[in-house]
Amino acid sequence: MKRLVLALAMLISACARPASPGVTELTYATPYSPNHPFSKADQAWMGFVEQRSHGRIRIRPSWSGALLSSDMSMEELRHGVADVGLITPIYARGGTHLLRIQTGFYSGADSVESQVALYRCIAAAEPEIGRELQGLKVLAVQGGSLAGIVTTNRQVRSLADLRGLRLRAPTELLTVLESLGADPVNMPMADVYSSMAKGVIDGVIAPGDTFKALHFAEVARYYNTLAVPRGAYPARAMGVARWNSLTDEERAILTEAQPVWEAALAREIRVALDKGMEEARARHVVISGVSPSEQARFDALYLRDSEANARALARFGLDGMRAFRTARAAVRGRDRIECGGKS
């Protein structure tokens, strides 16, 4: 409640300083600092929008969680706490059952671009995605680097070493890790550093970029490069009411900016991965992998549990298997995605 009151106070304060005549000012809110890789991509989008509009659209950023929260950002955008913001449907408090589970359908989509393409296949075939995003206009979809296993004090050399480890993991991996004897928990990434430092968790399923971007190299000693599939999801959005208040020309510019934003995110994700692994090596993080047979075993478990999670959506009245089948049919090979048989 205090966060919402503060956010509304800041919004009212902003409204008291109107933009120059002929200029539309949009507030952009994110939980990340200006130097985070995601924020660098956000800044590339801001630059494009302002240049493409010849200064008629101005973006005013709010960094480091000053306006939006991690778990309520979708609802906050719907209510106009900010005009545009970073959203994480996988952490939303209810109402995003399919958006959460579909991120586990991405085995075989190894690049950011293929992940985004696969999300669009699923969203186009599954009306429930649109219902879960009601009240929001999606401005960018985001994928990510394949994750590995970051641990503080226990090295993982094989899947058997996961037994007993308390690991932060995304929703789609919880049952996979449980079947391997781990104790998985789901929490916002912003809470992981302190939880590892305090010994609350033993590690996290995360890509190598987090060693620098989230400073995990300061608290982790080990990294296993087990290739954990990564799903895509709508990650930047605007409230529909605010979207509808814009002119046709302004909406056209923001639509044109979507592939620019997504390309910037993909670029920054790759740069961040390289920097993160450099940081890990510089801080003497021990890096290891698993055997091909162990990787194949994990992949089989991942797909088995993805299907089980899809079936389990029936308890919410959702046909998760339709989305699962759409995803598996679209993956024609490593990074080759075809929606409905068409590339």
C-alpha cells in the first residue's frame, strides 16, 4: 500500500509539470537501474522514439523500482501508475496462468530471436494469452540466454548433485527440479542476491550474464553450464487506456519501435552474457558442465514436465495442451520456428 501511495504521489507530481506544447510525455518505469543491460535496451528504444517523432514524443524514465513493483506491474500499468513499463507476467499475482506455464514450452528455441518467434506462434494460436493481457498493449517481447546453475558453496557436476539444493527457479522448472531431488523456490530475481548472501538459498537457475548484471559473482563460487531452456514473454507494455489516448501517428511510431526494442534487448542480452562470463572467470568462479547423456536426460525431463504442467492448467479451465502442441509443432529444429507450418 505504501508503494502504491508513493507511486501515485509521484504520478500526480509529474502531471503537475506538463510537457511543452505539442509534446507528448510518456513515463517509463522499470525495477532496474539505468546501467542494467535491460535498461540499456530501454534507452535505445527511448532514443528511437524521440528521434523518429522529431521530439514530439518524450520519454521520462523512472529507474530502480521507484514506480512499478515486480509482482504487480501489470495491474499498476492498467491503472496508469506509469504510462509504459517493464512487466514480468511470470511473477504476477494471479491471472497469468498460461503466460507463466508457456515459458516452459521452449525446448529447441535456443536464441532470443527464436524464443520471441515461438512466443508469437503460441500467442497467435491461443486466445487465452490475449485475455491474460487484457488492459495492456504489449510493446516488446523478450527472450533470454539459456540458463545454467549458479551455486554458492556446493558444486554441481551432475544431476545427482542437485539433490538437497534450495534453488531459485522459474515456475516452469519447479517440478523438474523437484523430481531431481532439489528444493526449488520461486522469487523475483531482485531478491536472489541477498538470499544467496544470507544462505537462504543455495543458488539460482540463471544465465551467465547475472554474474555481472546482478553481481552474482560476488556471492557465488560455482557455475554449471547445463543448458536450461528459456522461454519468452511480453516484457514491456502500456496501459490500453493510455494507448488509446495517443494519436494515430503516435501509435504508429510506437508500433514501428517494437522490433527496434526487441532487437536492442537481444543485442544487450548477448553482450551481457559475454561480460558476465568474463566477470565469473575474473572472480575465479569454477565453471563446469554435464555429460551429453546427462543433458539428454534433463531435456527429456523438461519436456515431460512441460506437458504435465500444460495438462494441469485444466484445473483453471484452460486448455494448456493446445498451447503445448502449438509450441512443439512450431519447433522444427534447433532455432527453426514455423507457425502453423509457415515460417
